[in-house]
Amino acid sequence: MKLKPCLFVAFFSFGICASAQYVEVGPFSGAVTDSSAVVVYKLSLPEQSCRIEYSTDSSLQASFYSEVHTTCGSSANYIKVKLENLEPETTYYYRLELNGETVSRSRGKFQTFSAASRSFKFAFGNSLKSASRRSGLRAALEKDILFFLNTGDLHYDDIDTADIGRFRNSYHKAFLRRDMSHMGRNVPFVYVWDDHDFGPNNSDTTAPGRLESGQAYRECIPHYPLVSEETNGAIYQAFTVNNTRVVMTDLRSMRDTRETPDTLEKSMMGEEQFAWFLDEIKESSARFPLVIWVSSVPYTARPREGGDHWGGFTHERRKIANFLKAHKIENLMIVSGDAHSVLCNVGTDNNYADEKGEGLFEVLASPLDNWGRSIKGGPWTRAFESDEGQMVYGLLEVDYSEDPTTVYFEAFDTEENLVLEARKSFPAGTAMLP
């Protein structure tokens, strides 16, 4: 096995002194593929030399090393490292070396994805706020998941100024949470923002810190290649996991204001992202057995002028629905966010196309750690609103063991009570990865 040093990212804080300075965040992993990963960490001081040691052996014998990086104050001393030429379906262990000294408590692990149609599970949810002892995020790690997907509201700082320092500090505080630290040491982190962590409540393209938010995301978050041509602009992206394509849209930084009339011109994605999204969905649906669209707000929603979900952008939603019908795309589902409840639509009552037929399978699980409760959008096939203080998470299993591909959705609270479940089978794709 030949491994090439690269940049990989991981986050968690442990307050260890190495060479008279501290590792403040990380390392933790993200942007994992079948042959690479990204690790992020943050040190307290600039001009510190560091690298990642990694191995397939849990004791880190016969290790490989990334190239040496030096922290820089202009990027708040964050370092991103990509590890390349990794083996698929393999668990890797890593730790940080700082100024020539091994930081023993900086250990973490991740598993690379498969290049074939292998069944897998991942956990997801949104809304982290109260920093309780046992959040849905921490509980989810007990389910043998491949990664954790946060669908928005990683924090609730509602930043309404163009201050890059505030955005960096908000991520820093989020990563200091014990559940985030625990997650970061064990599974890759996948994340797209919603309103409270992008800018103010109900954020849109007028947010004062729109580009500063984009800069902080790029500095602090392990992410897949970003498509936007605007410097520090929108963060829409896509990746492949075990022959499933995941398409993540940015529904805040380019969206029109709520006050904009819901006409053919009103957009939640913006022209550039919308064109990319349709092309990505068309190509992916023909190439992969299953496509998962990550929408940070509910797609299933009745029309409502000024609505913060897709019900306030009905013309753009109809364009999407008509496109799916025109191209006979039947292997697409949605994982959404924003609401503080567990919701599911199995594809009934959410066909927004001009042509009659089935809609989209959509699931949502929240709150991970927020006392607030809300059911947004609808009508929902099944819905669960948690009791006050009852925190939940979603678990999605993609089962490739039989034809057709079947998706199992389950939602649990932190006491491991099953609160809602659903399943959906998808027709075999017309093409597979070579």
C-alpha cells in the first residue's frame, strides 16, 4: 500500500501543553472519500510546526506522516491536512505531532468509504444549542455509523456583522463541546449551515457577514470541493459514499429575502447554484443507484408567502419537481433540517410538479440539543414532536444487499427509544460506477 502525505482535518479540544502552547481544536476528520480524507486542527500560537501521523494499526506502528505545516495567525492558526492514496473500506488511526513531540491525547480514527455499492449507515440531525451532558450527536455514535451529517444550526450565535473573528469564535465554541469532541475522535463530520450558524435568524443573501461566514467555513470546516466561483461565497458541494451520491445545497447565502414576492424570479439557491443543482441531480441519478439531497429547510411545505422553507419559494420548487418528472428521476430522496421535530413524508402529498405522480421521500430529525420544539412544513406522513428536554437524532441505512435499493429511516432519543421509523425502496439505477 502506497500512501501519499496530504491534508486532513479533525477537531476537538483537550487543553494539552506541547512545547509551551496548546492544541485548541481537533484534530477531527471530514471530506472522506474511498481514497482520501481531510483533518483540521487549531493551535493557540502561530509559527508552530506540526504534522499528522497515521496508520491502519490502532497502536500507530508502521506509521505514515503528512508533510509538515506551520500555523499562521492570519488563518487563526487552523491547519487543514489532506491524506491521500488511502485504501478503501479501511479504518485509519491518527494523532498530532507538534514541534517534534507526539500529542498522545490527539488520537482519532475514521473509515474510508467504499468504491462499490456497500450498505452503510450514517446519523444526522440539526440544532445544537444547550450543551447538555448527552446530546443526540453523542448518542448517535453508538450506532456504528460511517459519518455524522449536521444539516444546519451548529450554533445559535446569529451573527449580524461582517466580523470574521466572531464567525471563527463561534465555530471554536462549537468544537469545544464534549459531544463534538467525542464525535470528532470517532467518525468524519459532514456539515452544511442553515440560518443561525450562517448569519442572523432567517438569514438570506443580505446577511452583513455573508462572505466572512464563507471564509470561516473554509478555514475551520473539513469539506468537499466547493463549486461556487465567488471567493468565500456559497458552500454547495457533492460527494460519493459507497456508490450513493450526496448533494448538499447552500440555501442561505444566495437566497432572496422573505419579503420578495413568490414569483418565477424568486430563488432560494441563486441562478448559478440552481443550474449546478439540476445538472448534478440529472447526472448523478443516471450514474448512481441512489441520490440524497441535503436541504437545510423542509421541501415538504404548503405555500406560504414569506415562508422560510420551500413553501415560500413555490415557483422554484415547481421547477425542480417538473425537472425530476421530465427526466424520470425516481432515485432521489431528501434529508432536511431546520425544524425541531422528527418528520417523514414517504412521497405522498408532496408532488409539486404539473404532472401527477409520486413526490419525494423526505426525512428530518431534530433537535440534537435544543430545548425548542417545532413542526414546520407538511403535510407529513409521520411526525413526532419531542417532549421538553427530549433530544433526538436520525439514523439512515442504505441497504444494497438486495435489488431494489432500500433506505431505512429511524429516529431515536438519547435513551435509545425508537420514536419514528419509515422505509422506502428505490428502483435500480440505469448505470453504475465503472
